[in-house]
Amino acid sequence: MGELRSAVDALAALDLDGLDNTTLGELIVEACRQRDRLDGLCHRLVGEHDRRLAWKADGARSEKQ
């Protein structure tokens, strides 16, 4: 996860004013594609966490706590 965090930090620090329109558009498409992949991973992780009832161990009433 450290590598992912570093990659997101680097993207967040981009100077958007310095990007041409083509590059900006490509970044939008790719960022959204990767966000969708991360959403899928989150759903898998939460599903497994729920299947195991792992959230009960810390007294949480739901996965969001």
C-alpha cells in the first residue's frame, strides 16, 4: 500500500497548469480507470471482512466504523 500511496501523492502533486489538453484528458481517463479498479478491490476486501465477521472483533456495529 505504500507504493500506491506514493503514486497517488505524486499524481496529486502534478502541476495541472503545465499539462496540455491531450495529456490532461489521458490522465483523466487513466485515473478514473484506476479508481474503478480500486473500488473493485475495496468491495472484495469488505466482502471478505464481512464474510469472516471480522468487524465484530473490535465491537463495531458496521463495516464503516
